[in-house]
Amino acid sequence: AGMSEDKSVQCDEIPVSLEARADAVLQGVGDVPMSRRFDPGATLVVVNFPIATTELIVGTFFSWIAPVVQVQRLEISVFGDDANYCVTFVDSSSAERISNRSLFFPEKSSGASTTLRPLRTKAISNETSWITNWR
């Protein structure tokens, strides 16, 4: 129950338009097929990073919560300024820990101010595919 309270407090600090935009990016990315190379239960689709975010930055961002095995950038950008990734963690419990958190990525705004950009996560699709939309 305490975690839910913290979650709502964090969300209240973020303007609704940023939250709605993050939801739209998640929906726009659609289903991402799982790779045969990694455990699908340990892999999440994580969306709405700033477009200039690299795989190294994404891996570093999540490594303080759980060990990261692989980060792959998706080719799709819903609004043209969002970068979206598949992130594989060391195990499924690590991925679950990430998916149960409210995630915000610090983004520099005009001047010296920083905006907290809301991120969204979802499991990858159960469809296995050798061909994916990964770069």
C-alpha cells in the first residue's frame, strides 16, 4: 500500500500532458516480438526516453535497480522525439521489479531546468520472431 501512495505522489508532480504523451508512445510502439537470444520473462519494452538517449545511458539508468544484460534500441519513434528500447535484465524478478516502479528520466529543458520525463514499460509479445524491429 505504501508503494501505491508514493506512486501517486510522484505522478501528481508530473503534468498530465506528459503522462498522457508517455501512454501514447507506449500504445504507438505496439507489440514487440521476443528475441530467441534472451529470456522473454526478463525483457521489457521501455518507452519515451529522449531521442538522443543511447543504449549505454539506458543500461546505466537501470543498473542501479537491477543488473542489465542487453539493451537494444527499437527503430520506431512515435512522435519523433522519443527513443524506445528493449531491455533484458538478469532474471524475470528483476524485470518485474522494474515494471512495478514509476519511472522518470531527467531531461534538460531550456535554461538550467530539468524536466522529469515519464517512462512506460511493458512485456514483450509472446510471438517469437527471428525478424524484429531492432536496429
